[in-house]
Amino acid sequence: MNKINFTSFNPIIDIQDNILFANNGNVILCYEVKLPEIYSLSEKDFSDIHGAWFQALKSLPIGTVVHKQDVYLKKEYTSNELPDHTFLEKATHDHFKGREYMEHRCYLFFILTKNKALNNSKYVNPFKKVSKSMVREMDDVVKSFISAVRDSISFINNSRKIQINSVLSKEIEQL
């Protein structure tokens, strides 16, 4: 039985800024979402957030996949930033030092799945030449997709209740 070394088959071809190009033809834009604290919003705020998400996501191109991923990490709080000069400050410092808490990070991925034309055997064979018109066509599709996603992100950021930032390429590799 032949063994396959999965580390030699990296699913990522290239990362440019926050844009990931996968080896299956997908283009993925990666963002980190800063959500408001729990129980800090009113019913009207929830309604406003829902409306912003609805308007932003309905303007995306057909076939766009939106993936939201929540990551929870158990960590220990370091109370190094807390002052410990007075009695009350020392008590607070000692109380929180080494306490476990859950760090929450939220990521949002916009995925443009590969074009059906790329499934054609003439684009899969590495020895055949790919026509320049196909590359230009895909380049235009990717550019319009990136533009539409950035418009959606800026619309959500203008709501001022949620902040969405691009994930750096080094962080994408770590994830």
C-alpha cells in the first residue's frame, strides 16, 4: 500500500493581502469580525445589525459562499496591566491573576467557487496551453468579486456596531 504525504499537497497556492487562492480554483477573502460584547445591545441594535447584514450579503454575486467561523480559546488572564499599589488594587490584581477565560475570535470568509469552465479537461491538463481570453475572463470575475465583497464589508463597517478588518497573510498561514 502506498503512503501519501499530505504535507506535500498544500491546498493554498498563493496569499496576497487577505486574498487566498486555493489549488481547487477557489478565491477566498478573509476577514476578522469584532463583535459587540454580549448583552450590550438593545432590541433596536439587533434589528439594525440584522438589516446591515441582510443588505450587505444580498449584494454579493450569485454563487458566493459566506463562511463564518467562531474560535474559542481557553486562556489564563495575566494581570500585569492592572495596577497594584493600593490595598484594593492589589486585591483586584491577585483576584484576576491566573484566572481562566474564553477568548472569542470571529472570522468571516467569502468564497468564490471556481468557474464551471475550469472543469473542462483542457484547463486541467498542465501540458496544454490555456487561452489568454480565459485568464482575462477569470481575472475580471475575480476583480468584480473582490470589489463586491469590499463594498459589502464597508457597508457593514458603516453601521458602527460591528467592525470587520482584513486578516493579514501571516495570520492566514497560521490559521
